[in-house]
Amino acid sequence: MPSHTYNIPTLMELSIRNDSRGSLELDVTVIRGRGEVFGTPLEPKRKYTFPGGYNFAIYTHMTGCSVKVEGDHFIWEVKKSITQFHWALSQTVEKLCLKAEIDDEVGPAIMIVGPQNSGKTSLLKHLLNYAVRAKRNPLFVDLDVGQNSISLPGTIAMIAVQQLLDPVREFDGVQSRAYHFGHKSPEDNKDLYEYLLEKIAYQYNIQVSYSLPNKHSPCFINTCEWVRDSKISFDAIVEAACEFEVTCVFVIGETTGELAAKLKEALPGADAACDDPGVEILSVVKASGVVEREPNFRQSSRILKVQQYFKGFHGTAPTYRLKLSFGKIKVFRSGKITLKNNDDDEGPHEDRSPKEDLHLVPFHKLRLDTVLSVMEDSFPRNGPHSCLTGYVIVYSINMESEFMDVFSTQSNDDRMTKFLAMNYLSNTC
């Protein structure tokens, strides 16, 4: 395997683009000095194996560092970094956390918004890691159903981050609370998306109310990409800001100022649902290393996400083939949701009782390689706000014997509930 050594000067970064797929991995080792990836320090002399398709940058503060990269088919560049700006943003967040501690109030809710390819995820990982390094226990809510970082695409999810993110695995293996949406954009089912926003915001409020480590720590919220001229995408951002009563909105990678201006007009009082109109809007510089992706990149990224869930980041995790009888399972597809007012229910998440149009999917209409979300036992009684316990992939369907084979990360079906929900994903997308 070819080996390359790079010297990174102080306050600079080595940007690496590994756009390959499959088994073209890169081995990275810091051989001198100190370097970090998305705010996570790299251990000196330790080899980190990054999978194909993973782009990252190694940044160094005051010491400079030397890095050995083993592999091929990647693009590299040593350049000035804006990580210091990310660090400055994290210090702004920490000041808000200190104020929350003094006043014994809930810590700041920070929402990150921007168009496609703006670098939202990179900024979020920096802020999460810097919060952990400041001895905080941040929450991370990912509302991006198209490219979810916590769970599979087609879901929204929340996690409590208690330690620095692994430079390679990131959120893999972190226990999360995920909800099934089943589509790639809020525009595909606007009412269901808004309803799920209410549910996950309610869970956030529970978390900060009963967990002292989370109470004064920040919550970072990633939204779906903003699409110019799409009212639904903008409304989804405003709805999220109101549900989480955000303190600040970081607008990244939007050079015209249009999105920031629209948010300043919408949030300070135009929407009566926002209890606290004092939302600060900050424009954030897009990192120069964030590149415009090819049109099929997002589709390829979704495929890679599915493969990594079932086979691990290096393709070595065990996957099990389970046989599920038609008589013991039901497969649903979410349809239109109707929200009704119910004055008898208590709690902010129960003031609109859902009546969802659930469609039972005939087994002969299931496509092979389709990803199915495994719902908890309370589904479909609790409808779309039932939590997920995992995922399976349809491998084969035997109509004559009335069973189907699925691939699962579980070795048996003892924990498999009888309720499965269709996602738009497949192993080949």
C-alpha cells in the first residue's frame, strides 16, 4: 500500500477527499505533534482506518504535526483552516451554558441551517466535540431525513453525547431515540414531519428536565437542507426553531443572506408559536474544503450508510439471516396524517392527537433489498411516534410457504416485534 508523509504547519489542516467506494480504505497515523479530526484529538502513533467515501481534515493548533497516510486514490491539500472560527463559536455556546448554570435554566438550543453542501454536519461535529471537551453533555437532534447522521435516512433521531466522537465511527454504536418517517424530504409528508417534530421536541424537554448533566448543556439541532423557493423546507426550519425554542440559529454556507433575512423576519414574532422571540441569527462561513457533490453523491451516501449499519464501517460486522412468517409480522407504509385537537390530553406533545392513514403492504408487493424499520411493541397504537428498535433488509420472499428472509444485525428474532414499516431506502437505493 503506498505511503505518504505530510507536514502540517501550525493552524493549518490536511484536507483529504477519499471519494472512492467499497474497500479503498486509508490508514492515517500522527507520527509527530498533535492533530485532530472534527475536534477529536488523534492519539499519536495510533493507526486510524478511514473507510472509502469518507472525507475529512486533520487540523493542528499550536504544535504542528506530521501525518502518515497509507492508501491510494485520494485527493489531498494542506491549507489554512477555519477550525479556529468553529472554536470561537463553541466559546460563544459555552458562555450561554455558563449563564444557564448561574440562572439554573435549560442550556442553549443551537440550530444549524443551510443549503445542500454547506458543511452543516462538519460544523456540528466540531461543536459537539468542543462541548464535550468543555465537560458538557450535549444533546444532538438530527432532523435531516434525507442524510441523517445518527440513524438511517428516512428517520429523525436524538442522542446524548457523553464522550468525544470516534474519528472514524462517529455516532455509530451510540444509543439513540429514532422515529420512522419513511421519506427523504419533509415535502413528501409535511403533516407527519411536523408531528414528529413535536414528538422529538417533547422527548428533548423530558431529557433536559430530568437529566441534570443535560440540563445546562447545549443541544445542537441539524435541519433538512434549505431549498430556495421551497416554502415547505423553510416552514420546516421555522417549525423546528419554535418547537425547540432555539437560542441561536447558525446559518452556514448561504452567501446571499436570503435565508438569514427570512429567518429574522419569521422568528422574532411573526410566528405566535414561538414562546421566546429573542432568537439570535448568526451567519457562519462555509469551510473551503466543503465541495460541491455530484448529483448522485447523496444517493451513494445513503447506500453507504445502509451498508455500514449492517456490515460495520470496515465491512466485517456479522449479519444474520432470519426467517419471518407472514402470520407473525405486518408491514405498514405511512400515509396521510390527520391531527385533531383534544382538550382532555395533557402535555405539549398530546394537544393534537394523530389519526394516521396506515397502509398494510401486501407481501408480494415488497421489493427485494428494501429496508424495513423495526417498530417497538406499541406500534401501531402509538402510530408514527413509536420508537425504532432497528432495521432489516428484505432478502427473499416465498409466497407459497408464506415467509420472508431478512438480513438483520440481531442473531435471532426474539426481540423482533411484529410491526415493520417501509422506508424509501434499499440496499441499492
